[in-house]
Amino acid sequence: MADNVGSSVAAVFETPELLEAIMLELDMRTLILSHRVSQAFRATVASSIKLQRKLFFKAATSTSIGTGADGEATESAMNPLCTGTLVTLVSKTGSK
């Protein structure tokens, strides 16, 4: 029975589409750390536009982020891993 479970798990992780679907459900920090798990995980991120966009490695599509009729940006996104760092840096710099 253990061999069946092990082979099933291996089959999921060896199927890029399934691995991508699982990785898309991860939070950003866990996803970025998954690069260190295996070469297959790293290759999945490297070949997946969706995962690269989630990690801010690639820009979002022009249809989801752009300029509205009033010239204002529509739906811009900040990398949450950077925003905390930027807020900390700005508050430290501003308090001097």
C-alpha cells in the first residue's frame, strides 16, 4: 500500500500541470521557498507564466493592469514581500 501512495505522489509531482495547480494555491512565501525543494519544482516555476506572475517575476498582462480613460492606473499590484520591507525602510528613514 505504501508503494502505491509513494508512486501516486511521485506521479503528481512529475506531472507539470498538476504540480503547477498545487503550487498556484501556495502563499507567496512558500512558493518562493519551493524553488529549493527540487529541480522539478524550480523547472515548474521557470516554465509557468502563471507562477512567474504570482511571484512578480513577470509583469501582469496588459489587460489586467493598464491606464483607464482618466489616465489613472487600473488595478496595479505591489509585491507583498517587498511592501513590508519598503514600509520598514521608509519608517526607519523618516524617523531620523
